[in-house]
Amino acid sequence: MAPSFQSLDPDMDDYDDDDEEPDFSDLKEQYEVRMEEGLDTFVVVDGLPKVPPGSKDKLVKFLLRKLVGFGKTKEENVFMPMNEEGDMSEGFAFVEYETPAQAAAAVKGLHATPLDKKHTIAVNKLTDIERYGREGRIDETYREPEMEEFKEKEHLRSWVGDVDGRDQFVMYRGDNVGVYWNEREDQPEPVRTPAGQVVDRQHWTETFIQWSPKGTYLTSMHAQGVQLWGGESWSRQKRFMHPGVNLVDFSPDERYLTTWSHQAMQVDENNPILSLEEDGKNYIIWDIDTAKPLRSFVTLDPPGPREDAEGQPIKKKLQWPAFKWSADSKYVGRMNHGQSVSIYELPRMNLFDKASVKVEGIVDFEWSPASAERHSIKSYEQLFSYWTPEMGSNPAKVGIMSIPSKEVVRTRNLFNVSDAKLHWQSEGAFLCCKVDRHSKSKKSLATNLEIFRVRDKDVPVEVVENIKDTVINFAWEPKGDRFVLITAGEVPAGAAVPPKTAVSFFAPEKAKAPAVGNFKLIRTVDKKNNNAIHWSPNGRFVVVATVLNQQSFDLDFWDFDFEGEKEEKERDLTANLMLMRTADHYGVTDIDWDPSGRFVATSASVWKHRMENGYHLYTFSGQLLREEPIDQFKQWAWRPRPARLLSKDEMKNVRKNLREYSRTFEEADSAKRSSADKAVVDARRRMLSEWYAWRERVVEDLAIDRDDLGLGEKSEEQMALEVDVEAEGEGKVVEEIFEEILEESEEVLE
């Protein structure tokens, strides 16, 4: 069954499981455009200055400079009417393009564009002007507009006000998607709408579900496009038509959405939402508030050669997300065939500075996840890092560029580079470039970590050298300055078993604040099979695990700030590392921390294998709280929380008085457990009292029946026996037991 965009209405009253085609009748009525043959290549440019005949040609040429940026036209195709006296232009012009797609692009790109300090032009399709005028939709008699009655909308972040401070998560199993409250000691509690309906729906999505970065929306995927759900009633908030959509990506502030399909879209002129401009494209960037497309793009081939030395095509992995967002969502960029980075400004999606940023041979780039705070720089800027390989005699390079100035803040030359990977710390204070280097003979590999201290003067670079094995995973501590890496040796030729891995923990040396000391190795744990690193969202705790491995499935829970005696070699480091607990989850495929950092969910998804699918729930220290096997289990996802509203001083005060707050919460938890126990005891007592009352009534009825039949009275034991037998069977069965001594003898034993 394929759910449609109309499968769920806000009230959930007409929800059913029947197959339905998507109904876009409401959108068609809103956006319907009847293209007049021969007029769909014309646009009307309004808001022009009114000029005399002598200045008309000059104005046309000036206007053409803007018009030709969106399609082919010429001076003869621009008609600028004059008034009846012929001494002044009317302030608008008709422009003809070669194709309807060019006309549509001009409307989208030029509408509401400043022409000069006093004039802002409005660009519309001629067919729109004709349609509205001919159909009488413009009433010449003024009528005061009617104000719609105010209707309060649902609070899209109401879940953060839970009195118990619980987090929500979504589970996708079989054909059902359900949203739950997490409980520490009890089973998850299903989320309910204000009408009392459980938020657990069949065929809610066709492929997967995804939360928006701040948890405001739950995304469902369909063949016709994408839908966003939220609010207390879990109604549909937005929908985005993108046939064959495969992946989605949100901007950090949830204002924009990128959708991608591996097959190019086919759009006809009667499509109610998408225009001919989207025809043949793979990407669409949407404005979430208006649910309208801002701009569309085709998929570009990843950089690098298309064929190997033998002429065989090279299979390349799609880089996702291809469009990467700056920390404040003001810019979005993507690479162009390894030659440049195109950066677009939001919300107009115009190319920044009208040209791509040239970076010859660029392989990858990453925006800083937080707005820059460089030393002595007070002006606004966003930073992105990039790296380029060795080309001829030119060395490989890692660079950091500032936008909007396009200033290259720092570069570093690298030699004998096989590969590199860029890792930003969550607050943008550090950038680590993991560099895989080969020897001159190219027979062995080693890894260096080039760590850029972005907030220090002149952005110095610290190098962590002599990592002999290849680094297969690296992760910064969120909101911190420590990191974990996993290394693996080379795989012997023909080996069936992957090599053992080693886990290394690093922390800076102690230094006077706000400076950070040099990074030093705390400890290395050898002979492991670990391949995944999952930090708590608040730092300090980390799970080092083995996932997607049939032979090993370890979960190691580490604490970087253990409250105990430090080892001698760690006294000068800003860490006290301790392994809290080791667990295992057979077939584990995914690991997810909750937003508070209190719980860890590990799951085994049927998408990866079909053995013992389900999930485990642990505390941050590795204590197993719940283990639940679920048939056809597919996905677990914690609901993210928006950024804290507390100031740094308020958060510092909370940490200072944490024990006092903890005592309050422990008392609340104890009261909750006591109330739960009391409820069980009260229920049992109520059932027992009901049983005694029923028993007394039956005994009285039996006594009355015996009197009526003249059978005399029975003992209380006999009456009770009859009651018990009646409770077990359907009729009245009376069983009497007589005891008789047949023989009695005595024998003395010596």
C-alpha cells in the first residue's frame, strides 16, 4: 500500500488504510496557470522609471544587462510603451525570451530586484497578467478586505514542556511508525494526541523517517514527495512535491529543506507546484514556511577520473549532503566538478558575489558548525575548510576561507597525501584534518592529525604525528577539546578476518584558561574490534563500539572525567579516563544518544540483517535498562531538542548546584515509584475485596436455596467448598469425603 499526501488529515477522522492517489486539487486551484499559446515566452517588467523618448533607448539597454542573465533576448524584443501624449514612458515593458523556461527563470530571478536606489522592478508572466485581467478577478470597486478570524495554531515544541523532563523517540517497525515517551524504569509510554489517540500509524512513511535538527518536525517519505508532521495533534504541517524523492536534508535553523532524487524529475506545464524550471533536475531547495521551491539543480559527477587505468568506469559514491549549510543558514554551497565551490545566499538563492569560489582540484569542503569567533575579528563571518590533492609539483593543501570576504584565513601544504578528511569541533574552535600519507615507495601508510586552533592568533597548527596504522574513525568531544580515534593495520592479502583495531584517547595538557595545551595521548587500548565512536551530545561520556560485525558486538562505556584518583601519567592532562562498563548487543547496527545524554539506545535493524532485530536501552554508564526484541524492527530515532534558553551563567549555576537539583529529581522518581507500587497494591486489595463480597453473596444464596428445599443447614466449610467448586465450574458440584479406619496395629522397634 502506498500512502498518499492526503492519507492523514489534521483531525485524523478520515484516516484509513485504503490505497489512494494523491489529491492535489486544493493546490491546483491555488496555483493553476493556463498557458496561452505564443504568450508563455513573454514577461512584464513593472516598476521602471518613467523617462522621455530621448532616454528610452538608454533605459532599455540598461535593463537588458539584467534580462540576459536569465535567457536569450535582445533590444528588439523589449517593448516599452509611451503615454498618450508620447512624451513619457508608462513605467513598464514587455520582454520576449526564446523559451518559456527562460521566461520562468527571469520571473523567479528578477522579481523584486532593485534597479536603482529609487526603483524596484516587479517581473511577472504575461499569461498571469492576461489571466487575472480577463477572468475578472480584479474588481474595480474597492471592497474592504475581510479579516479572517484568528485561530490559534498548535505549539510545535510543546513536548519540551513535559513536567517530568522526558524525551521522545520514534520507532519504525514493520509497517508501523510510533512516537513514545521514554521511561527509565517502565515500558515506553505511547504519545497521545489531545483527543486521546495513540500516535502509532500504519504506512506513515514508505522508506524511512527523519527528525528535523531541532525536533520540530517529523519527516515522512513518499513516492510523490515529503511531508512534515508535528504539533500536539501530530497533524501534517507541510508537504513538498518531489516525485521519486530519495533523501532530505534540513538547514540548521529548520528554515530550508533540500530534497534529492536519483532520477531527474519530469515536469509538465500543468504541474500545480513545480515549474518547467525544475524539469530534468534532481535537487530542490525549499522554503519551509511557504512550502515553495527556491531553486533546483542537477546532480553533478563527483570529482576525480571517470575511468581507471584499464578504461573501466569507476563507481563513485554520492556525496551527501551535496549542498552544505553554514552555521546560521545564510549560505549554502556545493562543489563543481572539483574546480570551484558555488555559494548561494538565502533566501533568494542567488550566487554569492555572482561567481563561484575558485579552488582548483577541490575534493571536499565543510562549513564550521558554529559561527566564527576568531582572535581580534569583530566583523561577521562564516568559515569553511577545504582540501586539494597534489597536482604535478604542487603540494596538497588544507585551507580555511572566510565568507563573505573570501579571505583565505589559513593554508597548510601537505606532501605524500593519499587521502584526507576534515573534522570540525562542534563549536568551531578546532579543525582536525586527518591526513593519510604514503611512503615514497607507496608501500606503507601512516596518518597525521593536523589540528588548526581557529580561535588562536594567526590560527596555529599542531601536528599529532607517528600514528603508524590507518585511522578509520575520528570524533571530537561535543562542546569540548578531547577526541577519540580508532586505528587499524593493513589487511593481509587474502585474509578473511579483518585486522584488530586500537582505540586511542587524547586530551590537551593543563593550561591557564582560556588557552588550551598541546594534545597528548591518554591511553591506547589494543587488540579490539571496535569501529564506531559515539559521544554523548553533552560531552564527557563516549561509547566505543563494534557495529555491523557478525563476530564481535562490543559496547565500551568510557568516562573522561571520572571522579576518582588519577593515574600518575594523567595528572598533567585535562581528563581522568575510566572504563565504566562493557556490554554487548548481538547484531548491533545503530547507536543513538538521547538529547540529554542520559540514555543510549542500540538497535539491530532489519535493513542491515534479519537476526535478533530489536533494541536495547542503556544508561550513560552502560547499565542495561531494557531489552526488547521486535520483529521487522527498522529504525529508532530520538527526538532532538532545540537549543537551551539558559545563559552561560545560568548553566554554570545549575552545574554548581547539581547535587541539590539531583536530590529533588530523585525524590520525584521515588514518589513516582511509590505511587506506582501503591497503585498495584490498591488494585490487588480492591480485587480481593470484590472477591470476598461475591463469595459472601453466593454463600447467602446457597443457604436460602437449602432452606427452600428443606435440606437443612450445612457447615461453613461445606458451603465454602460449594462456592469454590461453583467458581471453577459452571454447575453446582458437591463433593463429600468420608474417612474410615479399616485396621490399626502397633509394633515396637528396638
